[in-house]
Amino acid sequence: MSSEPDDSFGVTFLVRHAWLSLRSAVAVALVEHGLSVQQYGALLVLTHHPGRTVAELGRVVGTARQSANELVTGLEKADLVERRPNPNDRRTQQLFLTKAGVDRLAVAAPAVLAVEAEIEASLADTDRTTARDWLAHMVRNAGR
């Protein structure tokens, strides 16, 4: 009997198992860049969506607000992120990458992309596209 999951485990378990396996491989690649997977994810989110609040960032990276605040505080201490007053809500602050944050992400991203490419290497281009489309579909529709 194999200990590897198969399609009888259900989609939720398979996606979680895939994520945990990928996360471990990415974490190893990020060590040399001084980033955790969550920190990398936060930098990536803020690259594409500058001005997010701590709560918004926490929802996107999948962590509670308090943990997101600790994540941002660490990134801020490393001079990778800065908080600015939110012009639309005095109670919150918006988050932006610093120049150092942009630079760190630019150097770390190729290592993450290399891990992904290695994992996807055995897939045909059509399978890779189908898998990515399916994952994007799940992200868009799971919260409905």
C-alpha cells in the first residue's frame, strides 16, 4: 500500500498535500534570501497590490490579523515594507514595498520559479496550462 495520496483522497486533501510539499521545497530555496514562504508571499502580494492593509494582506496570505501584523512588523524591521497612513480610513495603514523589498523579491523570485519549473518539468505544456487554469478557477470560485 502506497503512502502517497491519490485521487481517492478528495480534492481538498490533494490540494493541501500539494501545497505543503511545494511550500517545503520553496522554503529551502528562500533560506539563502533570508525570507520565509509567508514573507515572500507578502512581498509578492504587495508588488501586485500595493496599498493593502494588514487585514487584507492577512486574508490573501492565509493568516489571522494578529499573525499578519507580526509578519508585517518583521518585514518592516528588515526595511522591506513600509506602512503609510490610509487616506480613506484613519484607523488603518496601507502597506508598500520599500526599494529593499522590491530588490529582495527580484533576487528571490527566480529561486522560487526554478523550484516550480522543476516540479512542473514532467508535465506537458497543455497539462501545465490546465492545472494552472483549474487552480485559478478554484481560487476565484471557492469563496462564493
